[in-house]
Amino acid sequence: MNSTQSPPQALDDILQKLYGFREFRPHQRGLVEGLLAGKDVFGVMPTGGGKSLCYQLPAHMLEGTAVVVSPLIALMKDQVDAANANGIKAAYLNSTLSHQEAAAVESAYRAGALDLLYLAPERLALPGFADTLRQNARKAPSFFAIDEAHCISEWGHDFRPDYLFLSRLRELFPNTPVGAFTATATEKVAEDIEKRLGLQSAVKVRASFDRTNLFYEVRAKKDWEIQLVEFIRKRPNQNGIIYRTSRKSVESTAELLKANGINAAAYHAGMEAEDRSRIQDAFIRDDINVMVATVAFGMGVDKADVRYVIHGDLPKNIESYYQETGRAGRDGEPSHCMLLYAPGDAVKVRRFIDDIADQAERQRSSDLLRAMERFASVPSCRRRSLLNYFNENYQEESCGGCDYCTGNFQRVDATRQAQMLLSAVARTGGKFGAIHICDIVCGANTAKIRQFEHNELKTYGVGKDRPKSYWRSLLDALMAEGKLQQSRDQFPVPQITQAGTEVMFGREKFHINEDTRVEPEKVNQRRSGQAVQIECHEGLFELLRVLRKEVADAASVPPYVVFSDRSLRSIAATMPESEEEMLQLHGIGQNKCEKYAETFLTAVATYLKQHPDAVNEKQALPSAPAPRKETIKRGPSATTLVTHALVKKGHSIEDIAQQRELAQSTIESHIAKLIETGEDIDVKTYVTDAQITLCQELFAEHGMDALAPVIEAAGDKLGYGEAKIIRAMMQKVG
């Protein structure tokens, strides 16, 4: 296809056929068209904003193979599975492949049979590997796509030295376009990325960082164990991630959840690599619902249906918080982000910061932590706070998707109370911790107060009409607003700033937002963000969810690769009766329809027979016509070509399935595809003459579109795999 002349409608048609999407998300089209035109592109888009489509789609349309550089080996297989599920020929090269598998992938690359090749940056840096990339039958790399591009910047929160080699791409491949993609980059980091990659006249897109389907909430870390268990119990069968800062807290939290009947597991760097890999795979495949982990977990997980992310401790900066919460709701469905906050958490983080040798880096980290503290401790629109941090002006008066905007907060003058706290700090010389200052104002009778005779101070007991929790919260607000600051001693204590002096002497007012809800902990029952979940027949949805898991396990892919939750809900809502109707639903492209429609249509029909009243809840299909059933670029996928290489060596279906750790049904589908596209496969290796004759008769009677009637009529004489192979033989191309 001549990409530079692709009209908008042609792009829309291909989008529908591959992904089952009716339209591009904001900013996607510009990046896709930029790469198709041979330009450099730079996309800063939020997690879940559709970055991968921006390079997958042009890679499928252009001659040659696009090379995707990704920092995480664990993520590559899931990305490749998802691309192949949509009919995009993708493969990866990394250390997890056997020598035989790696050779098959390199062979497929040289033959020009791949749309996408995923690599880790360290492989790209291997001596001579650049020459390997030039050996492509169709074209040298059509373009490079640098995922997680912020890793190349030392100003970024996740700098990786391995990425520095990418600065040589322009020198090694001077005429090959480069696309940089990241979910998190301040203006300074973005400038550094552009400079290091040598992007030239790039098409730049900075999408909104607003994840409208996410609900943001901050709760006081009080009785947090009870809060945590109750929160998760209200979300049975939903997938979630809980972040803790230490290995010990990860393990204790996981044990707490398991003791309360919740399907949870722990994940941290202290575990054996094999155990981490096993647990991660179990989470991706829905065998575990809740992952309790340190922040090391997540970047290697491309799981679209995480319904909540909980931070049990304060993140070190807003960029980390934004990236970690961004792992929720990547499929666009309503999801929840909850931060359990205690002021003491910041003190723990600050101790690590104080150990940083470089003074400039120490100051920078301290400033980033203060911004995170302000987000957690000052009641205001959480969404606005996040977007303002990324220099995005949020205009809405109420976001409708955070605890502040859905609660009953009111602005109150707290100048007098602030003066009491500031005075207590001043009268004790700025030498005592936050708890002691609050004890003074509350009039507590502690040994420490008596020891230092602080019960003789004028401020002693002036705030005894309010609970200690109020004063601690107010002190946090003063800290967050820069009226107080932490000392840089081994044991940090609050000290008054110049701005705090202005408040203490009445030259400036101090206001806070007070939550007047009686039961603020019930915020989680409110709607999540502004996304609307598709209403559907819940019984059918649950049945389809279980079926999806079975189909995914058989194919050795994560469930969301088969269908997203949104697609499942669309099926349960519209109850389609044909492949044509399935193709009208969101997220169901031609390739997925060919693979899975028959199985799910049969399940819907069976359910309606068993529950005839359910048809009363059937909703109308989307009005737009279904796309034409025609492939855009025929040919076997990369994983099918690996199977082909083993078939040619005489391996049986069972042997190949065992060697590749795939289901036999998947290998049978590969063989059927190879036959259909004209590969020289001896069909009688897999089926008998009697089965071929029987199939021909049954296909003549029932048609070739659906296998279920043929299998049912054949009884035990024929299986799905054999029927697929025979049908492919009858439809053989060429």
C-alpha cells in the first residue's frame, strides 16, 4: 500500500478491520499519518491512551518491518500476543527464546514476513546486530519505535543507561524514521528525549494526561487493614494491584488478604526470578486476582483489565504515582485509584532522600516529594492537581471523578488554628517533631511534655476542643503549602518558613478544605470517573468471562488478548447471532472474529435457550455497517512461521505444542493457516481419507462458515482441529 496516499477513509477502514474500532482516539491519527509519511514522530500519551496502535498500524501498512525497542522482556510476549490476535504479524527476540526459536524469528525477519519485531535496547547494541537489521527481503526497518522513551533521559524518573545507545540510531540508520513514545514526560524530559534521539522536524503530540475513566481517592491510613479488605471484597473477581514500599509489608499485606479469603499473591525483588515470573503470569492470566507488590512490578505487565490500584504507602513523586495508577483501566473501563496516606510515610521517604550524595539531586528529589505530599494532604480536586503538575490547565469546576469533587468539602478559614500550631513550633525552637507539637496544642500530659516543661507554654492546650487528628492534618496542610518545612537533620522536625511567619503574625490568611461527610470512607461506592460502563445481562457476561478464560488458557495468552471486558459486555448486551453482527462490536476486528466468533456465538445461543427471558434485555447493535470481510495483508503470522519450521522438520502436533508450550488447538490453527495460504503441507499427516470424505459431505450440507454444526453431526469421528485443517485444504489459496 502506498502509505503517503492513504485517504482518511482508508485508514478508518483498516482501523475497523484490524482492531474493531470505529474511530481513532484523540491524537492517534496524527502520529500514524506521520510514520506513514516517513516522518519522525514524538507522542507523549497517558497509559491506556493507545500508544501501541500508533506504531502497530503503520507497521502493518508499510513495506518492511518496524523495530520496536522496549525495556522490559516480560512485556514483549504479551505485546506480541496482542498484535498477532489483531492480525498484525509480530515477533520478539530476547533471552527467553531457545536457539531454535530465535533462529526462526530471525529467518522470518529476513524473509520480510514480519510487521513488527520487538527488541530490548541491549540487543540492539550488540556488535553487528545493526547489520542483521539491514537484511530484510522487503526493506530495512520501516521505522524504529522507542517505547518508554523517557528511559533515555537522565532527567526522567526511570532513567536506564541501556537506552543511551539509541542515540546512535540516527547515525546507523540515517534515512529511517524514528518514533518516540512515552506515558510520562515533563517538558524538560521531553526536550531531552528529542535531543538524544536526534528527532528531525518530528510530528509532536502531547495528549491530555487526563484519564477520565479513573476515580482518584485519598484516604487516611487509619484502620487500613479493615479498609483494604472491605474495598476488595466489594469487587469480587476484579483484578487489582496494591503497592507497598518494603518487601516485608508486601508479604504481610498479601498474607492479610489471603487470610480473609482473597485470591492474592506477593511480588518483590527478593523472590527467585522463577517465582516472580510464575506469579506474574498467574496474575496476567487471571489465576490470581490481587497482586501485592513493590513498585518494581507493573512496567512489565501489559494487563488491560486492572480495575483498581491501591497505594499502601506514599509514592516518592507524582510521576511515579501517575504511572503506577495508570496501570488501572487501560481498557477504558471505569477503575479506581486509592492512596492510603499517613504523614509518617513522607518522613520514611525523606530518610532515603537524605542519603543521596549529590546535593542537586537530593534537592530535586525533596521537591518532588513535597509535591506528592501536597497532593495527598491538601483536600482539592485530585485530577486538577495531577494535571497541573504536568502543566495542563484543567478548566472543569468539578471533575466528577475524585473523592474531593464527589464529597462535601467546604473552604474554611483556619488562620487562627494555624497560628496556634505555628506558635507552638516557634516557642519550642523548631526542635521537636510533629507529634509532640500536636500534643502541646491538644494539652496532652506526656512524659516528654513534662520533661521539657512545655505544659507551661501559652500554646499548651489551646486546641483541646479538637481531636489530635485534626491538628495533625492541619500541620500537614501547613507543610504542603510551604508554611512549614522539614529540617534536614537525621530526625526531621517541622520548622517555620518565611511564608509561615506571615501567617503567624496575621499578615496572611490560611484556608483549608474540610470534608463534612459523616462517612467519607464510603466514597468508593460512588461512580468512577466519567467513564460509563456498558449495561448488559450480568449472567451472560459472567458466563462469557469464564469462557474467555478457558479459550485464553488453551491458546496460552492472557484473557484480555482474546476480548477486552468492554467487548465482552458488548456481546452480553447485544447478544449477536452471526459473525457479521460480532464485527459491529467495539474491539472485535476481522482476525479476532475469525478466531473466536464461533465459540462465543455458540455460548450466547446456548445461554438464550437456557434463559429465554434474557432476550428481553437484548440491546440494539451499533448502527454503523459491519466492515467487509477481507484481509488487508494475507500471510501467516510470525508465531505460525515458527510452527511451520518445526512442521518441516517432521515434528508432530503434540511435539510442537509441548516444545512451544502452546495448546494443541493453537498448533492445529497454525497448520490450517499455513495450508490456507498455500504452504506445502501434507494434509494426510494430520487427517484420514475417511475424515476428509466425511467433512466434504458435511460442509456441503451445513456450509463452511461455522464448524459447530459439522462437529456435532460428525459425532466422535471428527474434532475441531481436524475440521479446521480439512476446511483450509478445501479453501486453499493458490
